Amino acid sequence: SSSESLSPGIYNLSFYCNNSYGYGNLSRVFTLRKSKIVHDTHFTNSEGLDIYFDFYFNYTSANGQLMVVPDSWSSSKDSYRAPVGNAYRDAGYSVVLVDTRGKGSSEGSRGAFLEECADIYEVIEEVRTNSAYSGYLGDRVYIWGFSAGGGRAGACSARYPDLFSAIFSTGGVLNVSKWYELNSGYRADLEARIGGTP
């Protein structure tokens, strides 16, 4: 039967097998590792905005840490499902892919990095405290981001230094002023978000 009908835990499995020596009764104790994906779930943040995220449950006896992956400037969480969400889940992590405000189906207007950090913090609190997600998380929270997502990872670690055990920034926008200078295609959008030039 499907493992979705069982909770994580230790089970005794008894079954019969037929081989050249006749029937035998084999018994084995095994640990069920449960993995489940919930796409496009959401909660209402402290500002009244619906923030959408994907949650990858993973239960293993050895590793129950949480990996948080924010959206990037031009890519939503959906872009990260196969290459990132599945990879971290298969490595033993529970994973949250977040569309911060104004991205994907999440409500609100895009902001600079600090507004989005508040959304990320509240998503983490949601999965830690909501009974639908609790019990799948360990004591360590990590954040990984690419491009502007890497910038958000850096900003989040500065704003919430006691929350994250480690950050990973791949090609991260950690110097917004320099990014503005070198990437003319993003200037108008960035000016609109922060109300001027960085």
C-alpha cells in the first residue's frame, strides 16, 4: 500500500515469499521515511497579504533540517521545483519554496529586500507552528538563493541573525547599488520598488 497512509515511524513487516525451497515467513523491522509535496499552499501574513509557497515534507531519522529557497528577481518558486526543491528533499531536507509579495500568486507589491525578508520569516514561522507542517523540522534552518534570491538570503541573515544556521548565495545581488549600475534593464523596476536610485 502507499506510504501516504502511514505516519513516519518504525514498523514490523511480515510477509510470505515463495522460492525454490518453499514458503517462508520473513519478518523485518524497517523505518518508514515519508516524503510529500504540497504545492501552492498559502497563509495570510501580518500585513494581510496572502503569501504562497511550496512545502516539501521530508522525514528521516538522520536529518530533519529546513531549507528555505526564496524567489529571484525574474523567477518564481515554480522555476525551482524540479532542480532545487526535489534535490534538497532527496538530500534529506524539508524544503520551502517561497513566492514573496507580488511574485507568482502572492499578493502585494514588490519591494526591496527587507520587505521580502519579513515574508520569508513569517513563512518559516508558519511551517514551524502550523500543525500541518510541524514534526517534520529539525533545529536548523538554512536559506539558499540565486541572483536576487541570493540577495534576499543575505538580507535575511542580517535581519534575523539568530534564525539561520547558514546561508548560501549563488550569484547573489549583495550590492544593490553596483547591480543597478551594471544592469540597465532592471533600473526602472528597481527605482519603482525603492522610490528612487539605490
